[in-house]
Amino acid sequence: MPEQDFREKIAIAGIGYSRSAENPGAFSKNSGVDVLTLAVRAAREACADAGLAPKQIDGAVMYQIFDDSVRTNQVLSALGCPAVNYASNLVGGGNYASFAVMQAAQAVYHGIANYVLVYRALNGRSGVRIGHWGAGAGGGQNRVGGEAQFSSIYGVAGAASQYGFEVRRYMELYGVTSLDLAHFAVNSRSNAVKNPRAMMRAPLTVEEHQASRLISAPYHLFDCCQETDVGCAMIVTTAERARDLRKRPVLISAAIGGGANPVPNIEDTSLIHLGPRLLRAADVTLDDIDLFEGYDAFTDMPMRMIEDMGWCKRGEAKDFIKDGRISLDGKLPTQTHGGLINEGYCHGFNNVLEAVQQLRGDTEDLCPNWHMGEHTYDRAVCRQVRDAKIALNVSVMGSSAIILKRDES
């Protein structure tokens, strides 16, 4: 399939979150309901956003890790879908945040399904806590298997300690400090303050970041993503069908990846391989990209992605992020919703949904009529990027990525 044939033929027609009367912000530490309920709530909101009846869905893609979610057959049955032509249950984490959308788009492009639901749902705080996979490594009933058994005995007992090796190497090679990570964290929090969905909405200062406790050196508390109960969903269909639905479509220009890519050094991300190919497939340049949503399980990750995509050279992100260049009115607005470290952790899928909202111009913020696409651009209340047309979303460490484009037709 030539890349130009696929480009902008498929669209995201609707998005949704697992809202409820008890949890209107969608992201929480204790949903009080099971994961199936979270997934169905998000799916129904996505359908309503698109102007579709749930029974029109005929395909689904989901991803999970550590058996923390619900499979497509359960969700589609709960939605009352009468016929299913495509279903995919991916086993993996943040590497699938962009890839799941790509897989759904391929199913639609090849005519297998008409409307594909993509979702990620988990009780990541009150249920299966992903960051604790190394607990009990000493034996007993909590023994660690697989590849983790060879690292857990050395104290690598979760994502913070795992990625801590990478960021430490990065910092020592390029003179990056914890203070540099703090500047990234403060920018993200300034966006989260204006996001009603965000779990962390109190203003954050560099001094507060530096004073927060260490989780796994060099990561401080405010360098780390949340543990969250949430469901996020979207509807993928053809661009032509989407144009007849309720909301302005967001077109998929290109997508790539899906798994770990061999990199020369531990401080590298897979974007050194995938980035140039992705830009060619979408027929865009870095200067064309209006906003960047990078997988920020930890603050250094988007910084390294910015470098590996080519916005600046290796080790220069610490300077690139200063002087407002990643702010809402900067050269490259980044983590416009506050990211995984503030809004909440839906294994990166919420970053994709944020990009969709930004491109549609109806970003959820504190503006009185945000839902009607009316924004003040007063940065005390508004986080909508001005005239955003193209967005780049990247999954964990550049393992998959997607370029989205506002439909101008």
C-alpha cells in the first residue's frame, strides 16, 4: 500500500472519556466501578461525540498489559453491537498508544470494518498498579517471571527505576540536570491548571519540583506520571463517512511503529529510525507541526523525543524548552493538556485524544464556550493552541507515532 494512497483517507470521528456524575473530570484515583464500565462509558461518549449509535460499531481495537483491562468481545456486547467484522486485543503498554489507532485505520482502509472503536481502560490506581511490577521480587507468591526476573534482583522494580538508568546516562553525557526536568514539568502543569480533566491542577514552581521527594534517582515526584482509573475511546472511519457526522474530522496523515526498535545507545529513542520515515509518509516537515504530544511517563522522555525528531540537537532540549518555546503560544506547544504526569495515565491514549481536540478547536478548558469551539486565548483560562492544523503524537520512547491533520474540506 503506497503511503500516499493511505494518507488522509481515514479519520477520527469522535472521542470520549469515562465520565460519570461522581467523576465528571474522567480521571481519578478511585473510579468506584469496574473496568468494563469505564470502557463502555468512554465508548458511548465517543459515539455521541461522533453522532453515531453504538450499534453502528462493527470493529474494535484495544490494548492492555498485566491483564488490567477488558477484551473487545465484552465491550462490544455491552454496547449492543449486532455484527463485528474486526476485533484486535493487543497485549502491550505505551508502545501501542499510536499503533492501536493505526491498526484500526488499516482495518477501515481495507474495507474490513466501517466504524472501529479504539479504547484503553484501566483501574490503574485502585486495581492493577502498573508501576509495581517488581513488588515481591524476593519470592513467595509474587515471584517475577519473564525478562524482568533478570533485572528485578538488582532493584529494578518498576518503570521509574527502569528508565532511571536511561535518563541518568542522558544527563551525564549532555549536562542535563534535574533543574532542566523541572522546567519541563512546570510547563506541563501550567497547561493542566486549565484542564478540567486533569488530576493535578494546582500551580507548580521549579522550587516545589526540586523540593519534592525522590522516587528513583534522578526522578522526583513531579517527574513521574500518575496512577489513574480511566477509560478513553475514539471512533475511526473513512474521511468521507466522518464528514457526514457530527464533528469536524481529524485525518490520519501517517502512522508508524508498534514495538521496540533497536537503538545504538540507551539514551536514544526509536524516533531516530521512525521519525524521518513518518514525516515522509505524511508529506510534512517539522516546521509544519503545530503541537507535540509526547509520551511523558517521565519528564525526560519528550525532551529526548524532541531531539531525536530533529527540532534541536542531542542535549539541546534543555535549552529548547526554555523561553516559552513549548508553551501554548510557543514554537512547539507540548503536553497541552498537562500530559501523563498531570492529566492522568491512560497508557498514552489520552495524549492522542488531546491532539484530536486541539485540531478540532474544541479543547476542553476553562473558557465558558469551549464546547462550541469558542476560545479567549487568555492563558489564565484557555489552553487551545491558535489555528492548530497538524499534530504529532508519539508513544513511549518513540515506539510508535502518528501524525494527525485538521480536515479543511
